[in-house]
Amino acid sequence: MRAVVNGKEKELPEGATVAKAIEGEPYVPGSSVALIRPLDAQRKLTNEYMVKTPRGCFIIELNGSSYSEAWKRLYHDVVGRNLRWQTSRLHAFGAFPTQLEKSRGTSSYKRYDCFFALGGYDINTTYFMIARVDMIDDLGLKDAVFGRVTRGRHILDLLDEGDVIEHIEPVVLRMTSQDAFSVTDLNVPVEDGMLIETFVGVKLDERSPLCCEHFLVVTGEGSLPIDEKGFSYTASEANMDTSLGQEFSEVRHPDTVTVRHKGYQAGKIYFYNQVRQLNRSHNTVGKVTNGHNLVHLVPLKGRVLVQPDPQRIMTIGKTQAEAQRFLESIGKVQKRTGDTSDEAIIVEQEPEMTIYASKEKEIETLGVPRDRVFPLTMDPEASPWTVRYFRKVTGMDHKPIGTMKVHFTFEGMPMITFEGDPKLAADLYPERTFEGRSVRGDVAITNMSRPQRGLMGIRLEGSEEFGPTGEEPPGTNLLGRFVGDLDALMTGISEGDIVYIRRATPEEVAPLKAKRPVKTKEGGEKPKKAKPQAAKKAKAPTKRSKPKED
């Protein structure tokens, strides 16, 4: 038994399952796999044929008789034959030789019936005829009706003698659920001749570098969720919280992949299977090269593996040695800067965007000692808007290591603050704040209710009144906890310095969860309660000064 898997023919044992067929192929557990029956099998299921003439096309629906089986064998011989003659009663195309058995006797024909007839009762002059009216006649073959014109009937009235049948083909308007379908169960048996697709390959379009990077970020997180299916497209809403711009737009042909860059649902990814007109709100990011069927067979809320070409060139977060091996594997040369030791962590890359990097022979990687990349926690469940803002401002929404620029610091200050984006913080709603006391290591952002909205800060000393950015509870949104070495962070730091941060690992967070927060001041005095307005604007956490989870 043979099957074609991602364009490669494979020999499989009888009874093989999908799991056996896709061994060694790109696949992510839980993603959909497309199974397509061979074209011949699909056409056996159809009973319609399209006949093309100079005047247009019409459709014949077969009736299942023995003569309809003869039509399936003979329709190739009808191609190239002309309308030999026509009357008010019928059209006659031919003639052509057949092996049909002659049978005398009258037959009844209804308007638009399609049938075979013999000229002079000779099988060497067989005609394909179409009745124009209801009639009874003896035309050399008794009851030889094989079908009926069901669509395009107006074309028959336009035909003239001499018009040639240019082409005839079985009608396969769309593959049905019986012809092509997707599965996540790898125990489904494979049929002989099946086409199997496990991933969607996309050749990126370098004319849309920013949207291509967005596409790479989204597809790099694993399998892509499918959130909408229309007649002409399949779409994913995996990340519609992004800032993009006008790049390359064109008419959207089948297999075109676009990203909406402005307006409603900016950032949405579309895979097309029908032609759609030019829309300047859509940038073209590539063309589908594999998985043409798979991407449109995935069910709503299903997932599909997408493999872009080129792959994302991202070394940030790797060690210098890991980056060297990765870059060499794709034919690039590494230029180390900063800390050039093998164990140094890369915090910046030039060029950073893949489309630009793919054109360069040399990629520059800036390294810093591992202990200069500081971990912190974030709590998207308790503070979704705050986490969103922080990830965008630091760049952690598209790379594993973010940056914070020191806004203000001074020896002896109880906090350190970092520059934010007041415009982006205009909709930073009040969320989880500190209650009673903000402790050393708290990370927070000033919300939209204060003039310094968007300012980020880390608390260096505990305070009952002020948070990490110097605001009272109503103006403070807690992000999480600084897990790194605060003393190391503050050593020699000054305004304008860049601090590199990353998401803390579960192992780094575990000690925080085990440690209980301070609830009273020294001497047993109860801490002051948060001001009433803070409680109204943000729900107090169950555990002060640290998030419920990372």
C-alpha cells in the first residue's frame, strides 16, 4: 500500500495507521492531520460531467444506467467532435465509433435527455444527442438515455452547427467530508493512495518584513489555533494585540497568506482558498507551499502546525555557543560582541527581524553574563492589562529577554523606576494593587489614573503607603515580583542604564510561594489598611506583595 505524505511517496503495510504513515514527519501532538483520498476515488463518487463548448458550458447528470457507464468510458472520444446537425427536436454531436450493441425499437425521450444514437444503424457512426423536446423515435439504440442536462441549459439554444466540444470532465466542485478530512486521532487507518498532510508550509514574502515577523512569532509558539472559517479563507486570531504598518498588498489568490495590519482585528492571520480583491488593510506575508488542503480542513477551534520558510532567526535568550551552532546550521556567521564567552547570554541581535537577518551573512550577537539577566514574575490572571503593557514596553511580547531603561535612581532611594510609554498606558486600568504594605522586590506600574502613567518600578524597601513607583495603592498596579539579586542590580546602576529581564522559571518561583508575606510591622502593630478607593478599583490579592502564580 502506498501513500503520499507531505509530497513524499511512502510504502506502507496493509492496515497501517496515520501514526505509522507520519513517522519522521513534522508533527505536533494534538494538531490536525489531513487525509485526502486519491482523485480517482473522488471522481468515482460524482455523477456529473461538465461539457465545454465555444458558447459556454453545461452540466450533464448521469442516471446510473448501463449507458451512463458507457459514457464514462466514451466521453474522451466525444471531445473534439462537432455539432454535426441539429433540428427543432435534437442536437447531434459526432460521429465516433463505439462497441455498443445495436437494438431496434422506439424509445421515449424527454427534453434535455442525453443519449447515444446510431447513424444508419452503424456503430461506427455513433452520435451523442440531446433532446430539445419530448419525443418518441427509433434511433438505433433502444433506451440509450444516460443522463440529463441539469445546468447551463440556455447554452443549448446558442449552439450552431459546427461548434466543437472543446472539453469534458467529471465535476468535482469541492471535496466532500468523505473525500478529504482532518483527524487528530492517529489510530485512523490509511487507505491506499491517500495524500496525507501534517503541516502547513509557508514561503515568506520579504516585502512585508514586519508582518512576517509577527507571523513568525505567532507560529513559533507551537501549533496555530484556527478561530474562524469562511467560504474563502481560514483564519487565526492567536495574537491581535500588536502594532503593525502598511507593507506589501496584492490581490489575494488561493494559497495567499495575509496579516491584517490595521482596523478591526489587526494582527489576524488569513489563509485563502479563493480569489479576493486587493485590500490595503491586509499585508501579504507569504504563500502556502505544503498543506494546501490541511489548513482549510482543520475544524474550528482546531490546531495546525505551521512551518515558515525561512524559519525565525532569533538568538536572544541563547548562550553565545548555542547561537553559534544555530547560525552555522542555517549558513550564517556569528559576530560576538559584549561578553563573548560561550556561556554568556545573548540579549540583543542585529539585525533582529528575520527578513533582514536572512539577507545578511553575518549576525551580531550581544552577550552579557548570565547573572545580569534578571528574572521576575508576572500574574496575567490577576493583572492582565498590566502584564500586557509590560510585555509590550519591554519587548517580551516577541522575544524571551526584555529591556528596561532606568528612569530615576539615587543612592538611598527606596525604589528604582524605569521608563514607560504614557500613550500605551492611556488604557492601563487599575488592577491588583498592594494591600497594607508594599515589600522589597515588588514590581509595579503606575496606572492610567495618575499623571505618571506607565512608569515602571521595583520596590527596594518596604512601605505601607507607597508602591514600587512611588504611588499610593489606587495608582499602583502590581505586576509581580523581582526574583533576581536586587543588590547586584543596584550595584553601579545609574539613570539611562539598560536592565535585561526575563520570565522567572517555576524553580525560581517556588521559594516565593513557600515564603509567607509579612503581615504586621515590628512590635506586632497591625499595618494600615488600603484606602477605600483602592479596594473599589482593584481586587485585593489573597497574599500580599506576590502574585498567586507566575
